[in-house]
Amino acid sequence: MYNFEFVKPGTIAEAVSALAQEEAQALGGGQTLLPTMKARLAQTETLVSLNGIGEMVGIRHEGGQVCIGGATTHGAVAADGTYPGLASLAGRIGDPAVRNRGTIGGSLANNDPSACYPAAALASGAVIVTNAREIAADDYFQGMFETALDEGEIITEVRFPVPEVSNYQKFVQPASRFALVGVFVAKFADGVRVAVTGASSDGVFRWTEAEAALSADFSAAALDGLAVPGGDMIADLHGTAEYRAHLVKVLTGRAVAAAA
């Protein structure tokens, strides 16, 4: 690990100011950034920790939404039962050490193509709130490790509309505990949203054909005849593109059956 300065601001305003300095990097739970720095694959002059900012920690419920502070840990999300599908997802991220350190804001800012939270945010139609603006999930995710965040912008809160029913199915990659493929299904009064993580080389995406079929008939049988194109799927030593495409359909059916 290269030498760096460590800053721990107490407010969002102080964090924004610290991140405005040259070569400054925000630190959430550090579950991805710190191992990368230890391996000397990343370098920063200043590391700005967001963990000491009280206004970014906690969960509140208002207007049919679950509003989660950006520095709230996976463990805290898992313990909140207001949105069962989201709580179940959070409870299966990594292991207890990861869940008690990693944060929802850090995960969404990193936007790993196999991370779980992006599927929940996209399927829920969540709103990502930053120090500067509000970004709809449909506009936020822009490809593998790419988001709509500007340089120095901080995720302060994530607002999840709570659906009528939901479920997350995750085919776990055993070594990393990330999703080889993960599918989040959320049924709202005006329709169904289906988001897939771990499968596509473009990162998290919505399976719109399944959404249309399930909005008309919320049952696993509604997926009969549908197929996910394998052209954009990830292919590696863990699974071919065709295998991942197959898993998307299988896990979507399981999620619908479990939610229903």
C-alpha cells in the first residue's frame, strides 16, 4: 500500500470540501477499495472516510418508502424488516464481517457488475440522493463500474419505494460471495420490475420482456417462451454466456414463485 493522508470529516459539508482536494478518494466501508490499495492497484493522496458522518447513517420510513443513509451498513439494512426483499438481499451479502463494515452507499458508488444492491435499486425504482441532487436508478447505472456520479459527489441517502411483494434470488459465486447471477423482482400496483446483476458485461440491467409478461400475469409460467440473449453476457471460468443467460430466466422464475 502506498502512503496516503487519512481524513475523517464529521459532516457532509466537510466531506465534500475534503474531496475537492487533488487526488482525494472517498472511503465507504472499504470492502473493495482497501484490498485494491493494499495490492497497489489503486493510489490516492488523501483518503476521506465517510463513516464518521452521523447524518448519513440510519434508516427511516416515510410515504411508502424506506430511506437509507449512504453510510448505513448491510447488517443494519438486513435487520430492518420494512422491505423484506431488500432485507433478505442485504443479509446475504458477503459474510458477517463484510455486512458489519460495508455500506450501501459504497456498494452503489462502486457499482460492481456482480454486486447485489444495484439489482435492488434498479428493480425498486429507487432514487439515489447525493450532496448535490437526486438521481433515478434508471439514470444512475451507466455500465460496468460506471455511474452518473460526478467527481467528488457523495451518496448521502437511497430511497426505496416498497413494492407489494418482492424477492431476490442469488446464484452465489462461492469464493467471492458475489452473485454469479442475481435477479430482483418487485411487483408494484402499476407493474413489475425485474433487475439482473452479475450476468451482463454492461452491468446491472432490467429484463423488460419479463417485466411486460409478469405485469400481465405474475406467475413463473408467464416466462415460458421468453429467453435472454446471450450476446452481452459475461463469459469466464465460472460460466459461459449461455449459462448465465439460462440462469437469469431460472432465477427470475424462482423469484416470482417465492414472492407470490
